[in-house]
Amino acid sequence: MNNFLFENKTKVYFGKGGVKESLGCLLKHYGDTVMLAYGGGSIKRNGVYEEVVGILNAAGKRIVEFPGIMPNPTYAKVQEGAKIRAATLTALAAVRPAINRS
């Protein structure tokens, strides 16, 4: 194997109101097109989808949706996302609803 450097610059924001407080400010640092990656649709039922799309639209971003992300996605699903990403994307917003464990 050749020597290489791997750097993973992923930020994960947790907590109530995290999307509203952080997403708008973060978008200023990226280009015009955002991939919105999410799972089976529970974010549409609980209002998170509308909140995120509203923030992205208010920031003037073009949204490319990538729904159907399953836990431990298959190689084929990852490659599907990579093809979309390679097209013109400048940012990725992966959204997962909160799990209520009370």
C-alpha cells in the first residue's frame, strides 16, 4: 500500500435548535449547490425537511436531493451519491431526525 494522508472534516451538530442556529451561518462558506441527503422520509413527517429546505432556500442555495439513505448504506448507494456529488455539488447536508429515547 502507498503512504497517504486521510483527513475527515466532518462536523456533526447535536441538540435542540441546532439546525436553525448553525446551518445558515455555515452555508456562507460553501458554493451554490447543496446535496440534501436523508433516509426514508421521517424528516418529512416531523418537519425537519421543511426547516432545512427553508434555510437552504433563504440562503439562495440550489438543492439536489438524495433520499433513501439506509443505515450502513450499500456500496452501490454510496457510489450513487458520489456520482451526484461529482456533478456540481459544493456542500452536503446529511439530515437525520432526533431519536426520542424518553
